[in-house]
Amino acid sequence: MTPNDLVLTPRGVRLLGRVFPCSVGKGGLSRSKKEGDGATPTGVHRIVGMLYRADRMSRPTPWARPIGPRDLWSDDVEDIAYNHLVHAPYGYSHENLRHADPLYDLILITDWNYPNAIPGKGSAIFLHQWRRPRYPTEGCIAFRRDHLRWIARQIVPGTRLIIPEV
């Protein structure tokens, strides 16, 4: 591990000597993540993308990409684009990336089951804003808004996210 790694600990995610409280999936941590189980997958993942709401915040880093009104994320195991960014209108099950609430104002995309997705292994494992402190997610890791923005400014594409087995 290096100081530049994001490391999940019992107290939160550690980065550069700081620890940020966070939420994980309502299904806990899992070595065998499956679509819809609400679990956060253990292992070493990498940050491979960053999306943000340009109508709600300034670009957090030069490599961040704005979320458009038609941006979706496929979570349909029957879809050839499963666990990928897609655009509306879309005929398969998906998650809208442009929420009315601030949950997805800033999204760090992990390489969990991406880019070569195996159907049913789980989709859309992101780092994003939490609903409230420690409120569980559907499998993502969620943070306080200011903490997420600070983390986003410190990382680069390929930064490791380490989620140890418990």
C-alpha cells in the first residue's frame, strides 16, 4: 500500500494520512459480489473515471467529464452494454446518472467488473456522495460532499481502491 491508495478501514477510507467516514453497501463487504446483492466488493480496484454535474459544481479535475441529461448506466444482465455508460432513450434496465438529489453530483467510477463486464457480477460500483452519515448504499462507497470533492482532487486515473476482506 502507498499513501496515494484509497484504503477502506473500520473507521472510513484512508488517503494521504487522512481518514474519511464513509458508507458501504447494505449487503456488507463481499468476495463474491452479484448484481442486486447490495454488497461492496472486496479486493483491489482502480479509479477509471470521474463524472460530475457541471450545472451544480465546477470541474473537480481536468480529467472529469460532465454528466449529460441523457447519461445512464446499464445494470441489465441481458444488455451487451452491461455495466457501461449508455444514453437515453435506452431499452434495457439502467440507472439514471443525473439525479434530482445531490447523490451523483460527483461520481468516481471503479473498474469493478469493467470494462469487460461479466453479466450478473455486479455493476456501477462508484464512489459518490452519501444520503446521510453511514446510510448504506447499494454497493458503492459514499462520503460527505466536501470529503468526496477533496478526495477527487487528490487522485488520478488508476488510483487504487483497496477494500480488504473482513
